Amino acid sequence: MARILIVDDDAVMRRKVRALLESAGHTVFEAADGQEGLARVHEHNPELVLLDFVMPRMNGFQFCAAIRAIANYRDTDVVLLSAKTDKVGERFITRFGVRDAISKPFDDDAMLAVVDHVVKDPGRLGPRPILAIPAPADLPAPSADHLTEARNAAAMSMARIVSEALPDTGHTMDRIAAAIAARLDDDRTLELIDALADLSANAGGPALLGDLSAVPVAEAMQLLSLQRQTGAMEVSSAGAQVSVQLRGGKVEIAVARGVRPEFLLGRYLVEEDMVSRQDLELLLRNRTGTRLLGDQLVKLGYITEDDLARVLTRQTSEILYEVLRWREGRFRFRPGLEIPGAGQAGCRLEVSNLVMEGLRQVDEWRVIEREIPDFGAAFERSSGQAALFDARDLSYEESTILDLVNGAHTVRDIVDASSMASFTACKILYRLLSVKLIERAGV
């Protein structure tokens, strides 16, 4: 018989599991969240922990990270006990070597069978992949796609500097970037990469480098969070670049370039009714200098510092949810580097919470993409099915999206016209498709 710890914020569930296990002869302890669970681990040194996934104060992810960092409990067997045994749970299981998962509500015999199996065969942890950090000299030569990506990113960065330094050139930043990119052949791009790499190594200390196709950004961020690192992480993919400021392992702010307009600060300000669209457009047209938009709005009295912190928190979260979808690209972490304006953001977001919510959205995206494979698709109303629905059955957001479906608008048109996030708009389109209120145009 074994010493078993149940860590779950549901008191009814704890009592049920405890009664079941004690009837089988086990010694059982309880904890209502991860923090209390850590204390019970130190007190009782359990052989098995039955762990809930979502809890207050310290969730299952944070609890596992904590005990795996303690030598005495690094190999303690853990079984996930949660309603969230979906793909988010699968990644959680892989990351921390969880032995098994039991979905709530569970069958008593199934619970006893899993516990019996783990107790009789202890210590056989699942795979806990180690994040390989190659030295710069060991990295493979950039592929043609990476060279193109580097060329475009370098051109856009240079164009931004030129357009700010010489605002009267008469050319847009895109035209300047295109002209620079046309003159950056492969050899010049490689020279630029080497020069910047040398400068980075000498100025910023060692960097954490990785390829997203081999090491997902979630894994890299979790590692940096567990080590309580401070610095800037840059993630790039297909011409888009996101810079994430970490301080003590928490996220202060994420800044995006080359991404869709929905991730720009202005959208959040308008959605939160902090500034009208007309005022925002006027401000952007007349904007001068290098002051950040949020700071400028605070100075002009449109919003308060608390308002700015709230929208920056939302913007940062949604940018990172998007980055977690990226399957290709590269990332680099430079310790000690500061992103301009990071100190005023004050978000201090937990990486574990961002990753869990982000991966949940990634899983939903995978389902949505089966029906909406690309943003160029168009939809039309299903007239026969529409007669069965009363307009009052739809929410305001659903009605907004349905009104934009006309057989000609693409998904991108609908997202732009609705001013919603792509995830929100596509989720609503998916729901409308599921109840057959709309269908693919021309099918």
C-alpha cells in the first residue's frame, strides 16, 4: 500500500477519491491547491500525487515545476486528475513526465487500476525533453527561407530607422524596405547576420537560440520562467517579429512588428471605449516624434496609466497566444536586454498561465481550421436553415459576423470589418457553420 497525496481545489472530489483509496488500503493526504500540496509533500513524502490541473494560487503546472526542481521529489510519481485531459493536458504530461491522466468524472475501477499500476511500477517517468541550446558555431547554415526572412526583417528595421530619421523622403516605409531588400543579396545578408551575431555576443552575453520547428516557443518560455530570467526574447516567423520582455521569469510586455492590424494597440483602445476610432485616426495622422502611442494618450489625457496597463496586458496576452501558434521560425533570448517602454507596462504575467491559455486556443484553432482552412475563403448564408432561427437566438457578436457574410466577403474581410480578433471572429464563423446558418460560397 502507498502514501498518496490528492491535490485538488474541489473538496467533494477530494473526499470521494480519499474514501475510494482508503478502502483499498492506501494512506491518503489532502491539499486544496499547489501551495498547500508542496507543504504536504515535505511533510509526508508521498509515493504518488493525484494532481488537479486548474487550481487557485498554484496550479498543477506550477506545482509540477516546483517539485521537479527539488532533488528529493524530482522522481515523485504524478497522475493528472482533471477534466482537462485534452491536448493541453497532453503537453503538460510530456513536459513534466506525468505517469498518466484520469479524466473527471472517472470510473472507480479505472481510478484504482491506474493507481495500482503506478504504485506497483514506481519511478518510470515519462519523457521530459531537455531543451538543447547549441553554441552559435554549431548552428546549421541558414536555409533559403531563413535568409529571405532575415533579409526582409533587416530591410524593415532599416526602413523604420530611415523613415524616422528622414520623414520628408516622400516614400512610405514599405517602399523603403522593398528598396533595401532588393539590394541585400544572400552574401550581404549573411555578412549582416554574422556582424550582428558577433555584436550580440559581445554586448549582451550568451543567447538562447532555437528553431520553432524543433523547440516550440512554449518550451523555451517555460525554461526561462523556471530559471526566473530577465531579458528580451525575440521570436520571428514569416516576416513577423515579436519581442517579449521577461523580468524575474514573468512577462512584462510583448511588442509585435509585421503582424496583422488586430494586434496593434489602437484596436484594444477602441474596443475598450477608451478612445473613439475617429480620434485615434486623427491622432495617428498628426503624430510626430518617437513617443509611444500609449504614453502619448496618457499625456494628452485620453486615458489613465491604469487604463494603459489594462490594455497592454490584454494586447501582450493575445500577441503571445498568436506566437504559440507559430510552427516555423526562430527565437533568441538575450539576458539583461530591455525593450523600450517595458518598465512602464507593469503586466507581470505568469508564463504558465499564458502557455496554458495559449495552447488551449491553439487546440481550438486546429479544430476551426478543419472547416476554415484559410482566410481567403468566402461564405454565404444558408437560407433554408436560417428560417429555423430567430435573430434573438444570436448574441450581438454572432449577429455582427452573420451580417458580414454575403458570399463575397472573405474571412479576412469579415475579421477586418468586425474589428474582432481573428480567433474570436473565426470561432463565431465556426459556430455558425456548425449550426448550418452559413456555408462555403460556391460549394
